[in-house]
Amino acid sequence: MTKQPSARLWEKGTDLDEAIHRFTVGDDPVWDRQLVHWDCLGSAAHARTLNRAGLLTAQELNSLLKALAECDSAAQRGAFEIPPELEDCHTAIEAALVASCGPAGEKIHAGRSRNDQVATAMRLFMRSHTLRWLGCLARFAQAALDRGRRDGGIAMPGYTHMELAMPSSVGQWLHAIAEATLEQMRAAFDLLERMDACPLGTGAGFGVPLPLDREHTAALLGFQRVQRSPIDVQNSRGRMEKYFLRVAADIGALLEKLSGDMLLFVGPAYGFIELPESMTTGSSIMPQKRNPDVLELLRAHGARLRARVAELEWVTGKLPSGYHRDLQLSKEPTIRTGNELVDMLAIAGRLLGEFKINAERMAAAMRPEIYATHAALALVRQGVPFRQAYRRIGAEITAGRFEADPAIIGSTEPGFVSDDTWQTVATDLGKLTARATAERRRCEQAEAALLQIGE
Ligand code: ARG
């Protein structure tokens, strides 16, 4: 058995089995790289609160803030190491503070635990990613809106059960995507509201017997409220992550539907749309191939986000109250999801802007029976009871006598999206975007002030 160097925070001088150490540390040094920034901000807020409580002098505080800013900028450059023997980013940061600030570094952990630290770092990570998603969703909705306004007037069949149903249009299809995206923006705001409570100051999960002003810590970190119950802070680890992943999974499902639609439409059976050559990939054996791999991967990424929710449900669902090391495994799906969704939305927005439309193929697919409902309703407008009109048109179709009257074809109004409707989408999108920008500014201002050294 190899002995680990005495660097862990909880080191008591006894040996730890090397394999056990490696197993318990797991991937933390990898995922925690993305938490260094957030832990530096949490540490700065905690140090400021310790100073307010008279437990750190102004000088000590300033030296800690300076060292935290250095850790943070090293992390931005990719130069902040988390050696596996130090377990995680919290330990590596504390070690750096002790190295550069001496006794002040040894004071910072008073009144906190890695349990409330990691909850805080994860919440800040999720908040910042939710805000990024909002920006991405706004750009994606804008792409649907722009394309809809440009090409929405092109007629296209509408399907139910994948069978011809009623006349529709490119605009009606894109309008659905735009509206669903606005709905996901609302869901993201709801998520922000749920997460807007500060975990810091609750220690290992039962509070800390020091006069820490938690309201102050929360305000410094840009949280609107304190998460009051220390046990609930630990219980909400995993729960908040699930809220975060569920919103992501719903957005993923939207992109999955979009890519599924596009895959049908690019295929030879439909031939309604085409991807620009630069967006397709080739085959290693079949020279003629130009494949829509990008759509398939978007679909698979969307599906995988649902699997991540299931992963979290299983990892965290069975736990009794309080902290358990199981929670460490909630980081990977959460951090991966935060980052991936940004890429997925950017790619999906590009697809919406750049696919090519084959209007003739769409028009050719609109066989006469697609106008049957319109023909029945034209009779209704002439005073025929609907069920009779329905039977009359049905009989014409069965007998092969139905011809779509051009007057009816010309009045397929509901299948197209009006300028007014696009305008309401634009107005809603504008309001949601402004709200997202304000929210992002509020959080970023609080974050930017944390590492700044005052007078
Ligand atoms: N890596 C740990 C986690 O994610 C950090 C907290 C460790 N706390 C502890 N009591 N071992 O949960």
C-alpha cells in the first residue's frame, strides 16, 4: 500500500490506501476545473463575510482576495492545477491561499465546509449556464423568426400520423419552433428563480456556530435570498441539478424534434429541403454520399440529455437527508449538459438559417385530398351542416371525383402565418431577451465585484 502525501484537508496522519484514494477522487480533478472560477467567487464572498464578522482583518481579506484573483486568472488560462492528491478544487484553492497568504489562508475555512462550498459552486455554474442558454435560445428563436419571415410563405403539406392532413407552410412549421423556444425561455427563468437561493454559510449541513451574516453573503453572490435550511442545502444538491437538466432535456427534445423533421425532409422520400454541402459529411466507401450526420448527432444529443436526467434520478434519488459522497457524481452530467446545450443551440440556429428549400417538391406533395377539409368548410360557409358537408366530400374522394377547387386552394389562410403573428413573436422575444439581459447584468455585476479589492 502506497501512502498518499499529507495534503488532504482532513489528513490525520494515517495511511490511505492508494486505490481507495483514486476511486473516491474519481474524475473530480477533471470536472472541478470548471468549478475553480465559481469556487473562487464563493471563497471571496465567504472571506468578506468572515471579515464582517470580525474573524479576518481587512489586510488578511485583501491578501486572500488577491490570491483568489490569481487562482481565478490561472484557471482562465488553463494553468490552475488540481493535483489528484488534493482531491478537488476546494482543497487546491485553499492550498494555494495558504501558500500565498500564510495564516490568512489558514483562516478561510472557518465556518464553511466543502459541502456548502460545492453546492454554491455548482449553483453558480448552473446559474451562469442558464443565463447563457437564455442568450442561445433568444438567438435560436430569432433564427426561426427571420427564416419564417423570409420563407414562411412557401406552401408545404401538413401531416398527422405522417399522412397528408391539411395545407401548411414553411412558416407554420418554423412558427411552432419559435413559440416552443419562447416557452423554453420562460422555463429557464423559472429555473433561475428556483435556484436563486444562497447555500453558503450552512457548513456541512447543520449550520455554523459563528456570527456569519448570510444575507450579506447571498447579496454579494447576487442571490435574491438565503437558502434557509442547512439540511435542505444538502438535500437540494441533486434536486437543483435535476431542475437544470430537465429544462435542458426539454430544450433538447425541441432540437430532437427539429432534427427529426429535417431528417425526414432531406431524405429522398420527401426531398423538401437540402443542407448546404458544407454541412454534410461523406462516406468512406460510397462516393455519391452526402450525409446529414449533423442532424443525427443533434437528435442523439437531445436524446442523451433525457438519459442524463435519468442518471441523476438514480444517483441522487434514493439518498437520505444530508450530504453523501454519492452527490459527487451529480457534477459530470450537470457540467457536460451546461456546456453541450450551448453548442447544440448554436448548431441548430445555423441549420435554421441555412437549409435550402425545394418549393416544387413541397408543392408536388400537396395532392388534392389535402384540401378536403377546406372544401367541406367551404360548403359550411354556404350553410351546409358540417357533418353533411364532410360526408359529401368524403364520398367524392372515395369515388375519385374530388378536385380541389382553385378558389378553395387560394383560401388556405390558416396554413400560413400572418405578419401580425410574426410581429407578436418578435415582441415576446424582445421582452424575454431584455429580461434575460437584465438578469445576466445583475449577476455579472455581483460576480465582477467579488474579487475586487476595496479601500
Ligand atoms: N467532491 C465532493 C463532492 O462533490 C466535495 C465535497 C466533499 N465533502 C466531503 N464531505 N467529502 O461532493
